[in-house]
Amino acid sequence: MKQKGKKKQVKKKVVEPNSAEKLNKVSSRSGFSWRFAFVSVAMLTAGSLLVFRAVDIQVVENEFLQKQGDARHLRTITMPAHRGMLLDRNDEVLAVSTPVASVWANPQEIDGKFKIGKLSELLEESESNIKSALLKRKDKEFAYIKRHVDPAVAEKIEKLKLKGVYTQREYRRYYPAGEVVSHVVGFTNIDDQGLEGIELQYNETLQGEPGKNRVLKDRRGKIIDSINLIEAPQSGKDISLSIDKRLQYIAYRDLKKAVSQNKAKSGSLVIVDVESGEVLAMVNEPAFNPNTYQKYNKSRLRNKAATDLYEPGSTIKPFIVAAALKTKQFSSDTPVKTSPGYMRVGREVVRDVHDYGELDITGVIRKSSNVGISKIALALPKEILWESLSDFGFGELSRSHFPGEAIGHLPFFGEWKKFTQATVSFGYGVSVTSLQLAQSYAVLANGGVLKPISFTRIDRSPNGRQVLSKDVSRSVLAMLETVVSVEGTAVKAKVPGYRVAGKTGTVKKLSPQGGYLDDQYLSVFAGVAPVSNPRLAVVVMIDDPQNGHYYGGKVAAPLFSSVVGEALRIMNVMPDDIPAPVLQVAAIKGEAR
């Protein structure tokens, strides 16, 4: 019974997790470890790769990648050389290059946000022109928008920061004297390359050598750093011309006035230094402004004094006389019959304006007798006459090497008939330029020495070739001095205070259809001054004067007088034709002081 009263003690059992739970716990712990390991390995791998790549970039591929970067941002640019200046003989500037900017674009960088209106306003260029410039080179990486822009304008454009639009430095040629020196100096194109005149003749000397510089550019193409100078630009050399700007101005001013007053088509004037052969002045009218040469017709850009040929007319007669005097068969007082004012040569007739009767050779020059000079020429062997004219430079170049200079025409004596020999003696059938004719007159003034023509300043007078004796050249000058006398054909060529020698020429113009025109003439005067010690040889040519006069003594001679008179005074040349009473008064005043 007691046993029944006792409580039965039940032993509590600990419930153990079953197999599934155990597996879950183990799986949880192992999964965490696996993910940690995976992430760790991944990070370690990535880090290793980064380190490897860094080493690869910095060490292994460094040179290759550097080259690729350089290819995108390093550029070798051309540095333009400063073009040399052109100066006159007194170092006055005739041509100089000034810095400008050019605006260009990369059409492939232009996008829809391009502010073309603002760019058009600053450049004063129409939007259509800008669009057209970009469109023409849409597949390229370079297109000029506008060249030779004022640097201040270029700076404003840079501040706009237009994508794909850039500026670069260039040079523009400027001619301070404008049209006064245009035909001698010439001009350059937009790339500063000589196209005409001295600019063309001495282009290589003036342009110098461009340099090279390695620079770093940003993605917009703007230079942000200069890496190294590969080759420094070599500036072009300055050139001192033979031209005297003062004489050039006088010649141009007076020629322009003469062409206008005579209602002429054109004109040219050349002044040559007798002793050195330097061209002191050379002008043409009409002229042009080399700063804006694009506005003019091409024919106006031509230096007609050096490039255009014409028949010299009676200005050739002194050289026929010189050839005759060289033979010693003639002298200045040898009589020549010119009556009745004409003569037959075969089937042709040579005429004078008047019947001059009997003249000596000096009279033939003074009166400009065609009959008289024809008789003198026909009395000479034609080969002697041809050789003498050739010695004076007829049919030859002046050896100035001026671009486009025309070679004169002197027909070979083997082709001469009698009438040809006669007409050559008064300047028909022969062709010259004003420059060549001036060179020939310089021979007479320089004691018979032919010197090459020069457009650059000469510090030492060059050697020449003696083509005529001093005695003969002096005799011919004495004859030419009578031409400017009261009885001569060029009294209007007189220069107060100076003795002048020269010769007129009045030439019928050639017709395009052949033969000669009866109502169109060339008025020419060629002369030297002062006779006692010649310094200048000058040729004036007026083409087709239409104001009532056409004779060289009426049209060209007055222009010679005005230009030469002022030129001699500027050059401080001592007068050699002062009346004796004036000299006595001057001497008395000098003693009184």
C-alpha cells in the first residue's frame, strides 16, 4: 500500500535536435565561411589585377601609352618666320609684315550649339559664308573661317569658347606708301608669298625660314604648354632698294597730273642714276594700292615701264648719230641736205614735218629731221649700225632681273631692206621699254659706259662696259642740249638753273589689225641732267594723249622739266646754268658776309 502512496518520479528527457536541424546549423556555418572565402579571394584577385594592370601601364606599356597620349595631344606646329622689310635707299619703310590672326574651325567638332550669329558679328562676315566654308570641308579637320583678322577681334572670339573654333597667328604685309611704289614693290598673297615686283624677285631672301615647335594641346586644340623648340624661325632679310621715296612721290604725283590733264590712256616715268645704274624712281599711271590689290584688274598690276614695249620714235636718233661719229666719217658739223622735206627709199617715202633745207648733224638732231637721219643711217654699213644699237642695249634686257621685264626688239641686220634701215633710224621697227631707253640714255651721260640696271641700293658703283668713247658721248650730249634750246623741239623741257640734254619722240601707235593708227600717238621725252656733270637719265612716256596735243615736246617734255627740277634740288645737285650777273651778285653777297 505504501508503494501505491509513493509518487512515481519521472526523469525528464532532454530532447536532442534531430538530424535535419543539425545539418542546417552546419550548413549555415559552412556557407558563411565559403562566401567569406569567395569574397576574399575575389577582392584579392581584383587587387592583384589592379596592381598588375598598374605595373603593366606604368612599366610594361608605358612607352606605348605615352606615344598614344602624345599622338592625341602633342603636336609639332610650324612657326611662321617674319618676312623681311623693304626699305628705300634712305631706310624709309616701303613694305613691312605685321602680326594678325586667322580664325579656323574643325568642322567635325561643330555641334548644334554653335553660336554662328555671334561669330558672324565679330568677323563682319555673313552667316551663309561661314556655313559654306564649314560645309565645303565637313569631312576634314581644318577649315579657314576668315584670315588676317585683327588680333583684338581674335581675342574676343577666343573668349566665346566656341567648340571647334580656334585662332592662329600669321603675318600680313602692309605697304605704307600705297600706290606711290606699287609697281616697283609689288605685293604678296594671303600666305605672305611674293606675287609681283620686288616681292616676287627677292621672295626667298625676304621670307626667311619657318621654325618648328612641339606643343601640348588640350582637347579643344588650344596650346596649353610648349614642350620644346625644335627649330627657331629665321626671319627674312631686309632689302634696301635703290628707290628714293622722295623722288618716287614727285614722279608719281606729276605723272598722274600729266595723264589727267592730257586725257591720256596711261603713262610711265623712269629715273636712273647715271653713275651706278640704280633706279631712283619708276612710276606708272594708272597705279593701284598693293594693300588691296585684289580689287584691281590684272592689267593694272603690270609694271608697264618694264614690261610693255613700244617703238621709241625719234628718241633713237642720238644713237644713230653716235654710230656715225664712231666711224669718223661724220662730225657734228657735217652738212646733210633734207630738201624738199621728203625722200624716196625704193617705193616708200620718208617725210619731215617741214622742209629744213640743209642741216648739219647737230641740226638734224635739233630739228628731229627724219630725212636727215635716214640719209645718215643709209650711209653706214647696216651691220655697223646694228652692232652700235645693240651695244647701247637695244634688243636686250637691262639685266635688272625684274620679274616680267620684256626684252627689246632689234631686227637682225640680215633682214634689213633699205627702207627698214631708214625707218629704224627714226625709231620704227624697233621696240623698247621705258626702262631700257633710260639705260641707253644713261650710257650717253656716263661717258659711253653701259652699266646694268639695279633695283637695290648699291654702295659701290659697279663696273660697266665701254661701248662708246667719251669724246663721242660728249659730242652727242652737246647736240641733245640744242634740242632744249629755243630753236629745238623741246624748249619746255628746260629746268631753271640746270643744263639739260634730251630728245623728243612722237610715235604713231600700232593698230591691232596691222599698220599704224592716224589718231593715236605715244608722246616721249628722254633726257639727262645736268649736262656739265650728268646725274640723272630720265624717260617720260605718255600713251595716247587726247587733249589737243600729242607731240613729245608739248606733252612729255613739260613733265620731264617739273620732275627733274625738283629731283635735282632734293638731291642737292649744284646748278650749272646760272647767268653770270646772278653769280656775280652771289659772290658779292658772299664777300660781304
